[in-house]
Amino acid sequence: MHIRGPRIQEGPPITKATTMNVFLLIAAAIILIVVLLRFKCPIGPAILAGGALLWLFEDPTLRALTEAGHDMLTMNRTYDLLFALYFVMCLEIQLRRSGTLKGMVDALNRFFSSTKVVISSMPAFLGLLPSVGGARFSAPIVETACEGMDIKPESKAAINFWFRHRSRERRRSRHPSFLDVRRRLRHRLVRHGPPAQV
């Protein structure tokens, strides 16, 4: 006697074509954001337009939109990010108004002989810290260090972004992941064989 269990309804299989469609959709949203930023659109509405494009092509229903809004409002991570960014902004404003930020940049200028070293070292140092909103904190430091220099705002943003993430990549390269360790052990076993039993 054969007893059938409950029938499980499975979703559509994830195929290579589905994956390619997702990548194309994300690429289209990024292109839309870049084009809007190129036409001097504020970054908030530009990112919102990219999200609206994803919604239109993925599931353009009111139910999907309300479910996404409900999930966003009920996730703890949403409020963690909001409060973290808010307090980082408060810290930056307090340091700038009290003159501590300018004093720190002046001290670094006296310590280093080149202003370029100060501009690059501060975002790199803050990039080593596992903090939320680090770019929001290091951007005013770069702005203060670049006072009196003919540098465009786009170049300042690029300096802040580049040196923060380059330092983070170096930190990760010095600490191999579990997969890297397992790959090295497997390579060692293939070359030298298992360790001898004592």
C-alpha cells in the first residue's frame, strides 16, 4: 500500500535565462539612476526611480508594493540603519561646529608634509573601521582638508569613495576566508599527501 504525502507546490525553477533577466533588469535600473544623476537629478529621486523600474518589470501590482513597504517598516535593520546614520550625522555636526574637525585636519597637516597624504589617509583609516555611515563621517574631513585647493566636488567624492574601499579590500585580503583556507589545505593534501600518523 502506497501512501502519498502532502503535495508541495514548488515555484518556477531558477534557470539561466531567469538569472540573466534579473541581471539585465538590475543593469537597466542602474543605468537609469546614472542617467538621472547625469541630468542633475537629486540622488534620492534617482534611486526611487530605479526602484520603481524594478517594480514595474518584476511585479507591477499594488499588493507587491504594499508588502514591500510593510516588510521595510517591520524590519529591525531598517531602524538600525536610520538611527546609526542619524547619530553619525549628529557627531559630524558637533565636531564641525566645535572646531574639533578643523583642528584635527590642521594637526595632520603639521604631521605630514603633503596635503595629499592627509586627504587620502583619513578616508583610508576610517575605511578600516567596521562602522555604519563611514562615508558620511569621512566626507567632511576630506572637505575640510581640501579647503583652499581647486578640487571639484565630484573629485572629492571620488577620493573619499576610492580610499575608503581600497583600505577595506586590503584588510580583507590580509584575513583569508574559510573557503580560502579550505582551498589551501586541499592543495597541500594533493601535493604532499595526508600527514603521517605518529
